[in-house]
Amino acid sequence: MKRLPLEPEFLAPLPTEIDLRLIVSDMDGTLVDGDGRVPAGLNQVVTQLREAGMVFAPASGRQLANLRAVLGPAVDGSPLIAENGSLVVLGDEEIHSDTICAEHAAAAITTTRDLARAGYDVGAVVACKRCAYIERSDPAFLAQAKLYYEALEIIDDLMTIPLDEVLKVAVFDFDDVEGGSSQALTAAVPDAQTVVSGMHWTDMMSPQASKGRALAALQARFGILPEQTAVFGDYLNDLDLYDHADLGFAMCNAHPGIQAVAAYTAPANTEDGVLRTIEELLRRSRRRD
């Protein structure tokens, strides 16, 4: 698929020559379009990056199994940042992980149940390294969970799983979380890290876990510097990616908090913004021996 070149307003601030080694992109609202479709040509662009000696890595709140299923061969051999940075892998090698303590996981589950009894239309997904678990199983909630969790199991009681192995408790709210349930969850589990990862999702994780921390672990693994790194994001769970990359792009459709910290702007996710910008970055990258 031939993509239109970037408009002048996207090109002007970029350096004319860059030394690019690593590109990290969020998924929803960033790489994929409004219907969750992967852009045509991703495989071709990732192949071009590899041939140029560069690394492409998705960084998402999605589950590891879901990233592999959705992105397919495009990420075979690529590092993957899953569960909002709680897990980083390269093939079968675990590069980095952070688990939430069992007490905080239990509090998040209990609070979600309390919110549901109080009238909030919410449900919890408890994400572990190999599988995610839910106890709410109505079709509407199940459809939302399946969008992001490929390895998913319905059980009677979330409190019965090994809570010391939990990467993240993600709570879906059919209403806008910023005006309601996320505040209650933050207050109920103050010692966990609570991140709004989309209009309807709140993630509770280890206080140390983040996409930025995961990116730093990835940079250390490959010996790549922030000035050799480009990142793309759209929502608040992407925020600290920008602390570790000199080439930080906010999507045109990004949350104002992301637009405020990003040095550059990319076209919207509905306009193949990530791939169009990567192609421009490739054109500006210095040739390396």
C-alpha cells in the first residue's frame, strides 16, 4: 500500500539526519486504526527496519499472547512490551517483568466488586504472564476483554488464583473512567500504581512498572541510547516512554497530556501515522557500516 508523504508541518521540526536504532509504538489509538486494524504494510516496514539494523517493538497494555496474535509475522523475532510494561520478552527470553504484590491485587479485585455492587458497570481482568482471568462473563464484557486478551480464562472467583504472580489488574468500565471508577480504584489501592490506559480502562500495577521502565530495560539489552530511539503514543499510559527517547511523537489524536510532553507530532492513527512517520525517519537515518 502506497502511503501519502508527510505534510510539511510534520517534517519541519525533525532533524535532517538521524541515527535511529529503536522504534517503540503503542498499539490502540496509535499503531492500529479506530477499528483495531493493523495498518497494511506493517510487515514490509518492519522488514525494512531490520534490514537497516533497527529494532521495532510494540509497547501496549495488551497481553503478550494478544500482541503475537494481532501482529503476527511482523513481530516474529521482535521484542514485545506487554501489560503496560510489566512484561518484556524477546522470543522465549524474558528481558524484564514487574508483578503487583498479592495484597494490592486482592484490594483491586475487591474494590472492583464493590464498585459493581454500587452501580458501576465494571469488571476486572487479572493478568498473569501466561494467561488472564475474569469472573464476569456476560457477552458485552467478554467481548471487551477478548479484544486485548488472547489467553483468557473464566473462573468463579478471582481471589483463588496465585495473586503473587499477577502482572496487572485491569478494570473495564463501560462509562468514562476518568470521571468515575478510576478515582475510586486509586483511592482504594493507594500503594499500587493506577494508570488510565484508555477511555474505559484503568490498570493497577506494581509501583515500579511502566512502559518507560520497560523501554529502559530494552535499551540496556540492545545497547541503544535515548537519542537513537523513537516512540509513538496517544494515551496517559504512554507518558513515561517520552523520558527515554529523543524522538518522541504524539499522535494527532493523542490525549492533551501526551501532546504536552512529546517533541514531535505524527498524523492520526486513522491515517497510518506511525508507518508514514517511520518511513520518513528511515529516509533521514544515517547509513551505518
